Amino acid sequence: MQHMEIPSGERTFHRFEMPLSGRTLTIEIGRVAEQANGSALVRCGETVILATATASAEPREGVDFFPLTVDFEEKMYAAGKIPGSFFRREGRPTEAATLAARLIDRSLRPLFPKAYHNDVQVIITVLAVDQEVAPDVLGIIGASTALMVSDIPFAGPVAAVRMGLIGDEFVVNPTLAQLEEESALDLVVAGTEDAILMMEGRAGQVPEAQVLEAIRRAHQAIQPLLQMQREIAALLGRPKQEVAEEKISPERIEEVRAWLGPRLAEALFHGVKQEREDATRALREETMAFFGQGETEAEAVQKALEAGAIFDRLLKEELRRSILEEGRRPDGRGPRDIRPLSIEVGVLPRVHGSALFRRGQTQVLTVVTLGAPGDEQILDDLGLAESKRYMHHYNFPPFSTGEVRPLRGPHRRDIGHGALAERALLAVLPGEEEFPYTIRLVSEVLSSNGSSSMASVCGSSLALMDAGVPIRAQVAGVALGLIGGEDGRHAILTDIQGVEDFLGDMDLKIAGTEQGITALQMDLKVRGLPFEVLAQAFDQAREGRLYILQAMNAVISRPRAELSPYAPRIVKMRIDPEKIGAVIGPGGKTIRSIIEASGAEIDVEDDGSVYITTPNAEGARIAVRMIEQLAREPKVGDVYLGKVVRIMPYGAFVNILPNRDGMVHISELDENRVARVEDVVQVGDEINVMITQIDPDGKISLSRRAVLTGEKPERAAARKQAWSPGTARRRERELERRRPPRRPPGR
């Protein structure tokens, strides 16, 4: 690591540099944001982020938890863009920003003291992006550095890298283009010196062994980043705030334990979530009432709160004891057991595809909607992609947990779970060439008792097959938990429910096919997870996933052969890109006329691909014919239905394509000799004509006679050549002489 002190006016700031994945990582301390508790300006390549960490002076009254807020601010100027909103300024966070904020939050949260209740806000501001280095990973490094140099109590450092798999080679921090186009793996891994803290990503059905190897290499790759932060903190770090540990006398704990007796276990062990919550809530209130007595009201409140805290501690202890010593979970299952499954497909009429997936008391309804290519989502963020044709949305209404709260749109958790399910299915979706539809999946959580995100993965895979979307394989997901004891013992739990997530140490979600992993996410409440425990969890996750896949395949094992009759039909055709202007027309006039005539939705791509989306075959036929006529390059032998636009003594001019007319000589109007053009056609008539000759200057000769007689265009062209220019002029004079004289008006 290289360290420089750089003068800046009356002050001096510090710059630290080290190599990272073929680039230079630069961290500057003291240059900007001096009033935050801690700040770091981080640059890698030409991507620059500012990380700040600020804490309140005192905790808010009545707060008995750690209120951490992480915000990820995308500034559109960072990519040289002006926001696409009406106000032309940044508004609510984009989905990408929300996911980045969650990524950073989950990397930091386990490293704060449990007794620290001051508000802490970490803000990552993206100042510049080069479309090669992702700012989210820099955000984790910057946030940890800002906390390390601040006075905020933080047991860091933590660092992260992104792992790719290109061919058979692991790549640390690949470029965004490599991730998009070449990599079978996009995995962010964050950790400390000894253990893994957080991971999240997608995979293209990558075997467990390869993913584990990627995680192992990622942990090796973060070590220099951790060392850099330790050196920065040693040089510039401020003394940490002291945190008074919440101490409860052992005598008081034993007094409450004795009073509760076997009633605590009786309340905890229920197969039905609502019964368990009602029983534990009632027992907790009874405990607080019994022990919450004092000479003053304030003393009584304090004793009641202490009794409640002791109850929570004993409840957690009882859960852990039962699992570690007896192998028994609150609903009676063993550590590897999966709750009963119930699977249905085609549960809703008229929708394009649907599935209802239930695992225990978690129930998710997923619905598929297929749309035209023009229905894709336009992205207004700092990423490479400008749009996406596949979307997964996850809704978690309050009734799913028996609660009452206002509906205010999707929360961060909803966006995160939807993105996880979206990534899980990316590996099996058909390409745009094979299946040009825009796909939207919506997972409605109807009942939740843990693992609802993985239930939405299962329901989505089933719904896609029900819709007839040609996915490559069925995808299932399972969530795993960890219960650790003070003596080093641990138990990994398959298919965790809500109470095991809340009182446990880990939430590991892994989705995939029979072939391998497609998505994963891990959150921890402890300060890291040993690699050996992680490997055991991966094995157990595969076992559970294969069990669920077997049940899913028993209901539907391959996509339906036909799309829903209510789904739109898409016809794809390709035209010469140079003809796109002719199809669109001035100001879109031409394409609007096609849409009006056919009732179809039409999307034209820059490469000449044209997608015609219509609810009926007739509309598609009309649109195809009109576009073919517009984009068609005239050639000898082609037959057109054209409109007569002008009549001359020697023939008629016929419009066959937009802005393209041809001339039918009077001798080519009919099989028999024609004295006057008007005897056969009038202006506005539609007639079938064949192209018999195209001159070098682009003039087109047409023949109606060739269509009527079925003769070859070569013969009609030869007949035209027999007429020399002099002969043609004499013929025209002869026709004019034979024409009856015009009578003056009124006679």
C-alpha cells in the first residue's frame, strides 16, 4: 500500500493506493465531508464513490434495537446522463440503488455491538462510473473504511469482491461487460479476516463445488483490502465511543427461568405459527406483569422491560437447546426435514400462467403475464442495460402475517426478494430469438411463515411452465438456518420457518436446478461463518432442493406445448435496416396507419427485426403484408396490387410501394389491343401488375397483361424492347389522332 499526504489549501488529506484486479484502488481520507463521523472517497478505474458514516449523539428514547440506515445515492451525472423523470432530477431510489443499499447493509450490520442503540446512517454517493467497475462493491469497502476511521463502535473491517466465472477461469472483479456477456457467475462476497459475512449473486446452473471454490477465492482476495483498512484506521482512526453492555444479574435470570418452568417449552413448541405466537406473547406479557412491580411507576416499568428481555433470552436459549441437544425444532421436525408441500398449476382463469405453491404455512401465488417486446421495462439508472424484458415482482401484504398496516408500495425487502427470485430464473429462460415476449412474474405472498422468497422461486418456475414458456429446467429454492452453541456445536436447519430465522444465526437461500445453482443469498447475525460450515450448508441445500424439484416435476415437468389462448401472439420478421424509415414514416405516420389497420402492436428494432404482437391471426396477416410491401425491394417478376395515380395517352402510372410508381404501357394493359387507357382503368383503380423491367435510373416498367396471361416477365420486357423510341412516338401520335375531338362546353 502506498500512502501520500497531499496539501489542500490550509489542510492536508491522506491518499492510500493499492493494486486491485489490474487497476488501482485509491482511498482518500480527510479531503471531503469532514463533518461526518467518518468519510472515505474511493476510486477504482474511473468509478468514484463517497462513503460517509454519521451517528446520533444519543439514542432515541425507548429504542431497544440498533437503528442502522444505509442509503445508496445514484447521481445520474456520474454516467453523463440527465434523469428521465418529468422533473429531470433524481427522485426515489431505483431498484438497482435499493439492492446495492441492502448489499452494504447486510455486510455491515453484524459488526455493530448489540447494546449500541444510537442512530447510524451510512450514505454511499456515486459520483462517477466508468461502466466497468461496479460501484456497489466499492460501496462496501468505502462504508467499512468510513466506519473504521470514525468514532462509531464497529468491529470491522469488512471488505468485498465480485467473482466471475468465464469459461473455467475464476475472475476477481470482472468488468460489467464481462459479467453481462461472458460470465456464468456474478457473486458478491463480503467477509472479515476469519470468516464470510455476506454473499449474494446469480449463477448459470453452476455446480456447488465451483460456487464454493469461488467463495474461497473471494475470501483470499479480500485480505489485502482488509489489511489496507487496518493500516488506515491505525494511522487516522478516532477513538471509539464506549458502549455500556446491558447487564442483567444471573440471579434475576435464574429467578425468571424457575418461575417459567416447563411453560416456556410448551409455548414455543407448536406446529401452527399463530398458536405459537399467541402462546409466547401471552406468556411474555404474564412474565412482565409478574416481575414488573416496584415502589414507583418508573421502577415498575424498568423491571417489566428487564423481565421481557430475560424472557426473550430464555426463549432463544430454549430453541437452541432443543435443536442442539434433541434435534427437535418448534414444529417437531428434524434438522433436514422439509415442511409438507402442496403444488397447483393453472389455478386462475384468463391469466397467461399461474401456480400456487405452499410449503407448510408459507403460501405464494405466482402469475405470469406475456407481453410485446415494447412492454419491456426502461431502466433509468447507472448500469449498462437500458431495458429488460424479464421482470419479477414480489408483494408481501400485511394479511400474509396476520398484521394490519398501510399499503405504501414495495418495501426494500420486497424489492430484494423479487430481485433474488428474478436472478434464480434467469439461467433457464429462453433467449429473445427463441421467445421474443416480454415476461412479467408477480409473486403474491398469501401466507408467510419463513422462506417466502424461495417459495416465490418455486411458484414462478411452475407458473412459467404452466404458461408454456420454454424454460430449460425446473427451478426450486430452499432457505437454511444455523443454530450455534457456545461450546462450538452447531446445527444447520433446512427450510427454516419464521421463528428459526428470527432466533437463529443465519439465513442462507439457495435456488437452482438439478444441474446446479442459479442464485444465492446469505445474511448473518453472527460475526462470520467458517468455510467448513458453509460447505456443509451447501450440501444440505442441494439435498432439500432435489426433494422439492421431485415434487414439482410430479405436477408439471415440462412447459405446456401451447401458450394460453389469452396470451398475445408474436410474429417476427426481418427487414433491411435501410427500410426502417419507410416502415416508420414521417413522424411515425406510416407505422401508425399499419397499427390502425391491423390492430397489432408493432416494435421495430435497429437491426431490422420487426415484432408484430396481436391477439388474432388476421391482424398479424394484415400487418405483415403491409410491412412487406413497405420494406420490399422491387425486382423483376414481383406482382403488386397497385393503385392507378395518373393516366397519360400512352399508359397509366401505378403506385406499387410508398413513393414508388411504375408505368403500365397501353400495350400492357390488357390481353387485347387497347384504344384508350381510360377504356381499361381510371385514376384510383386498384390493379394487379408485374414488374417487367427496372431501368438503371430506377424507372419501373409494369405489365397488367403479364398477370392476366401468366407469361414470364422476360417476354413482356422483350415485347417492350421491340418498340423503338421513334415507333413509340408515332404510336402515341396515332392514338392521339384517333381520339374523338373534345366538344366545347355547352354544345
